[in-house]
Amino acid sequence: PTPVVAFLSVTSKVAALALATRIFDIPFYFSSNEWHLLLEILAILSMILGNLIAITQTSMKRMLAYSSIGQIGYVIIGIIVGDSNGGYASMITYMLFYISMNLGTFACIVLFGLRTGTDNIRDYAGLYTKDPFLALSLALCLLSLGGLPPLAGFFGKLNLFWCGWQAGLYFLVSI
């Protein structure tokens, strides 16, 4: 069911990022260069593959699942930066925005599914004529997840990318 997917989508990422922050901040602090390279590769693969696979999906739930893999790649930038340039603060800020955007999107998908019985992306065509509020809410959440200015997702990603840029992660930020 969609509410369970939404819950797992959000809580698993928050828990994994909290664990990763604890692991990479304390025990691996002195061997950070090796771990930074591994995390950079993981972030690049996550951003590229997660978003490319998300584009090919026909189900809204699957599209969001793969998109969230790409979103985690952005958050890994905050883990790599650490406390030196505000990486953890920008990561937490982005995660708060991400949680609200993701839950809002899943709420719209649940409402749409209750009314139509489907989550196929093609069935969302003409949603504005049937339910303008649902269409605008879904569009707002999805555009924010995509990082369109002036929405919260844009400022969250901008903050993460700025911290990465200041830390010298130019290639990672440019992806």
C-alpha cells in the first residue's frame, strides 16, 4: 500500500543518513580520504543511475522510489563535507525539505489512487480539469523535489551544493 511505501521511503533514508553521519564523523575520521573517494563514487552513481531509471518508469510510486535514490546522492555531499563547511547542517536542512516534499507527493498519490485505482503516470493526464487543488499540490511537491526555484527543494539543494563547492567537490557538485 502507498502509505507504507511513503513511510518506508522517508524513515529508511533518515535512519541511514543518521547512521552514516555517526560512522563517518567519529570512527573513520582519520582515514577520511579513502572513504571520501568511495562516498564520491557512490554519490555519482546514485545521482546518475537513480534519476535515469526514474525517468523510464510508468508508475508514480516506482518513479519516486528511483528518484529518491538520486536524492540520496545529493545528501551524500553533506556527509563528505562533514562539519568543516556546514555539510551536516545543509544535509539536515535538505532532509527536512525532502521529507515534507516526499510525504506531500505520496499524499497526492494516495488521494489520486483512491479516486482512480491506479498510479500509472499516464492516468494523471488532465488531472487539473478534474481536481485543480490535487494537481497543483502534486505539481508543487514534484517541482520542489526537482529543485525548481523558488521552492524549498531548490534552496535545500543550493545549500548542499554550496557547501560541496566550498569544500572543493567541484566535479561532484557539477553532476
